[in-house]
Amino acid sequence: MSIVCYSEDKNLTIEYQENGEIKKWYAGIDICPNPICPCQDIILDLYDAKNKNDALLNHRIAFDVFDNKAVKQKGEKPISNNDFRFAKTVAKKLSQSDWIQLRAIFLEMKQHIIESTPIQQVDASFPEKKIERDSLMIGFHQIFPYAENLIINANDILYYLDDQYCLASTCSCTHTILTFLAIKDGQPMNKSRPMVMMFDYKDKSYKVEDPGATVYTPPEDLFNKILNSNLVTKFKERHKKLRLLYYNFRKKKRKSLKKSFKNPFMAKKKDDVQKVGRNAPCPCGSGKKFKKCCM
């Protein structure tokens, strides 16, 4: 199987060879629309390439684009046993470049979902006690696992930046804690103890929290690389987004707690008040007539 092309309308043209015969399909693409969901699946609806408007599917298949395997989707549009068996056969024939392309498509679509979903529709959870009591920092990728990677290049080394933020309700800081994961020729260089820097995106200043086990690029050079990129704006936008999510989370939690603390007896008593006669025993159990008690 080979992926021939990927169009702007998020569709694929696919060629598949079976028993010496080359079949061509038009494939509609679908992924989970939840911006914070960690699932890794991409779903392909395969139609006859010569009849793209045909309402009948030839196959509905799904793949885990990071574990490189077929998966069986459930839910409103489940994948049949026959299609799952077919998907497993297809997965074996996918080349490494096919998997890379499927993964790139998945990430592109997921990042569009992250950017376009209104913040009010994102239902994220946070460890509130640790944030408020222990000043726990929250990484952007902890909430949005498939968000865009922030990368800088210095001396032929790629640095992937893990950005974490303080969300405490009493804090108004403008800094992010950055962990620099160095990659060269596709291999990690400082995985055991990378450099950690506190970067203030408002004051445009920095402080090295941990130089790391080995210094491949001077911190000042990395700092200047950040200043000369669009990352400063990215940090500010991400911090704001996480703060809004955390605020909405706490607001929703307080509202839920407020409802749970309402006295169920008082609510029941109010309903009973409308039904009890003036001279009947009071429903509170005092033994008095209702008119001389709770009325």
C-alpha cells in the first residue's frame, strides 16, 4: 500500500496492491475532535477512487499512527470485524514513509483542532491542591499532548523545549520553565539531565536553574535564539490559555461543590410545606401543629 497524495481538503488518494491487482481508493480522514485526548488513532473511510461521491463505503479502517498498528474503533461508527482484519493486513504492507506521512497528517489535524477549539469547550482537569499549595508547574503538552513542538536550532543541534507554567490563582508571574532536550542526528544527547532555564517572556530575561550534565550550547546563545524567534509570543499565548483553562476548571468545580452542599432536607421540606394543612402535624417532627411551628 502507498499513500499517493494528501489534499488540502484532508483527503488521501491511496494505492493498494492485492493479488497482483492495483486498487485505488479515495480516503476520507477522521480523528478524535477532542483537543486534549491522548489517543493516537486516525480513521480512513475508503471509497472507490473512480466514484468519490459514492455513499457506500468499501472499507472503514483505523491505525495507531505512533505504534504503527491497526486498531478497532468502537462508538457511533464502529469498525466491523472484516474491516479490522483487512486493516491488519494493510498495516503490514505500509512502508515506514507511509507511517511517517500518516503521523504527520494526524498531528497537523490535531494541532488545527487545538488552535480552533474555543477555550470554553475544553474540559481539562488539573491537580488543584498541588498547584495552589506546592506551586506545581504545568506543562503545555500535559494538557495538549499533540500541541506544536517548540524547537530551536543551534550548532546543528535541535533543542525541543518543554515549556511549563505556574497557574496558581494568587500568582501573576510572566515566566516559563524551559527544559532543553537536545537532539542530534535523530538521537537524544542529554536525556538523563537536560538543561533547565527560567525564561521571563515579559522582561525578556533568563536564569539557568540547572546547567545539565553537559553544556552543548551556552545558555546565552539559546536565550538569544529564543529572542530572535516567535517563541516569546508563543510562551505568552500558552500561559494565557492554560490560565483560562485552569480558571474555568476551578469555577466549574466550585459550582459543583456548591450544589453538593445544598441541604436535601430543606429542599424536601419546602415541597412538603405546600401540601401540609394548617392544623396538620408539622413535617419537621416537633409534634406541634404546622400553623404553630414551621408555617
